Amino acid sequence: MKVRNILVIGAGRSSSSLITYLLHKSVVEHLLITVADVSIELAQEKIKNHPNGIAICLDVFDEIERKNAIKNTNIVISMLPASLHVNVAKDCINFGKHMVTASYISDAMMELNDQAISKKLVFMNEIGLDPGIDHMSAMKVINAIRDKGGKMLLFESFTGGLVAPESDDNLWNYKFTWNPRNVVLAGQGGAAKFLQEGTYKYIPYHKLFRRTEILNIEGYGKFEGYANRDSLKYKSIYGLDEILTLYRGTIRRVGYSRAWNVFVQLGMTDDSYTIENSEHMSYRDFTNSFLAYNPNDSVELKLRSYLKIDQDDVVWDKLLELDIFNGNKKVELKNATPAQILEKILKDSWTLKEDDKDMIVMQHLFGFELNGKKQQIKSSMVCIGENQTYTAMAKTVGLPVAIATLKILNGEITKPGVQLPITKEVYEPILKELEEVGIIFNEKNVDYFGYNPDELSL
């Protein structure tokens, strides 16, 4: 068999498991894996001197470099930031190459759909964790319910990137396992929208972290979920136009959201303006800048009084743990926004240590009516990372991308066009292979509307 070339653009943290998977398959599948990154050292690190791997330096903004790399491959995996996919996609159209990304489908990407179809090219998007595994695992159950003649009434879906229990050593029960900036800005950009019992509901940002749901994950205890910005965007895509309740959310440990709400209420998560002389401020100065002037009261007293936090409240202990009242630590960021300063403060406490492990938690709830009875299925998945290279996040984002890429290359996924993984042709074989590497959903019937779950089965 002729050697097939897979081009991976972007060698960041999420690409570790992806590249290792492809290199492991390279002998049997006759693959050459070209890893391209602006940092040749980072690309070489991911290849690990494998004979079927090549590391190249690539500036994606250099049109000639980018086109040469894409022209000489069979399929392209873009692990770039979402905003940079489109130029890669246009080159793939021009040179007749399939493309895979883990990112949401943008309007600009969707505009290429007709061209991709006309050239019989598969442009698979949203094939990471969230979006990705969430789509596939949800559609597997939704389609099974439909195949039995059931009617969907409720769909709730939650995902969270967290610290593993054995590495959980702070009061927030949280550490950064992905882009810290995204954590600080979470929930901004408009009200959270969802559907509850046939009624559209909206939660404005300043109330978002006080409206949470409690989740129980077997073997791991209680968690909480707060609403994603738009739970309705997949209503039609999932074929849930008649559903009564549709809610998608983010998972945290219980108590996180109430404490995080302090930063929201103070204004520390704002990214719309810069703070004067920010590089000279201490953490204490930064905190004080959001509080009223009072020459007689301490910063601590002013904050507790303003937000009505008792001294024996665990929220207060969480704030103290983050050192936000430290007068010696300096911000050292010039012309920084409040959100940028808060991110720096949080990195001091929430950066994973060398031996720390991360954890991915996902849970779906499916409510439906079948044979005149209302039933509910709970589907849960927990994945623990191995180390700082092969994290749970890298595994759950990268492996679906890698598996889909190989199946497209081998002609097992053939439907052309810009798409996401919601058809059986795509999700069934990928979920099956993910189970082989420990990414497994446990599904069970649970009590719903007073019925005995032992009597109900799909």
C-alpha cells in the first residue's frame, strides 16, 4: 500500500494523544505523520523521533508555506485556534484534501459546504470532547430511543474539565486543565438560553453562577452545573424540535460557582477595559480598586461588608487561599484588563503541578415517553489523565479527531461536506474504539415521574 501523509497543524497540549495514536497506527496503516507548528521544537517533542513522523516549522500566516504543506498531504488535521481554520479549509478545497477539526462550525466554515460537497471532500468539525464526544454519545442514545418508538421529552448535557480527586488539594476543588482565559471569561457575551418544560428561560451573566443544578456521578460524588450560553443551537441539529426541556451546562465541584460569583459581582472578570498603572499594583490594590473608599476599614472588611460574606463562610476561606489580599505580590501586567489580572492571580494557585492529574466528567440525562410510560436514562463518563502530557483533556479531545481522520482516510466515513459527528456512520465506530481506550459511558435507567426504574428499559 502506498504511504499516506497526514498533516497535523498545531502541536499544542491537545495534540499529544492525537499524534501518539496516529504514530502508533502508522506501520499497519502505512502512514507518514507530518506535525507542523510555528515552534519546530514543540513539533519534534510530539514526534519523539518516531521513524514515521516528521516535524516541520510552519507559520500558518505564510500563504506559500501553508499551501505547500497542504498540497503534499492526503488529509489535514487543524488543531489551530478556531479563527484560523478557514484559510486552511480554503486551501484544502483548492487542493482536494479532506479536513478534520475539533472546533465549532463557524459561519465562514459553513460557507464552504457546497464547494466541499462538489469536490466530494469530508470536512469533519466538532469531533473533540465538547463539542465532539458529547454529540456522539448523545445521538447514540437519542437515536436508540427513536428507533424503539420513543418520544424525547428532556435532554440535559453537562461537561467539565476538572482536577482528578488524587490531585485535588485546594478549597475550590479546581485547577486549570485547559485555557485559563476561557475559564475567567466563561458565561460572558449574553444571557444563557435554555428550554424548560416548554418555556424559554434566560439567565443574565450576573446571575449565572447562582443558578446551578446538582449532579451525582457514581463513584465520584456530587457536582454542580451552570448553564452554557446557548443550549438551543443544537435543537434542530439533534432533531429535538418538539422537546420540552433542553439544557447544556458546565460541570464544577459543589460550591465553586457560589465563590466564583464574588469575582463576577466585583467586576474582576470584565475584559472590556484596562486598569491604569496595573503593572505597579499589588494583588491587594487590585482587589481594593473595586471597593468603596473608606480610610478606616480594611480591604477585607470592606469586601465582606459589600458582598455580605461572613467570616466563617467557606467562600471567605476560598478567597483568602487565592492571596487576593496580598500587598506584596505584584500584578506586573501593563495596561491589563481586570480579567487578565484575575487570570494571573488564579494561575498562582490553580496551575497543575508536575505530578497532578486532570479529570473529564460528562453526564447526559434523557427523558422520554415509550409505550405510554415516562422514563429517564442517565449516561455518565469519567476520564482521568495519565500525566501532564497525556492529560484527560488531550485524550478526550485528540483521540476522536485521530480516529475520525483515519476512518475518513480509509473510506469508512464518506459523506461529503462541512459536518459534525451526529450520524451513525460516524459516531458508532468512533465510540466503539473510544471504549477500547477507557472512554466509556455508563448508562442506566433512573427514577422519573414516580415510575420504578427496574421496570423500565430501553
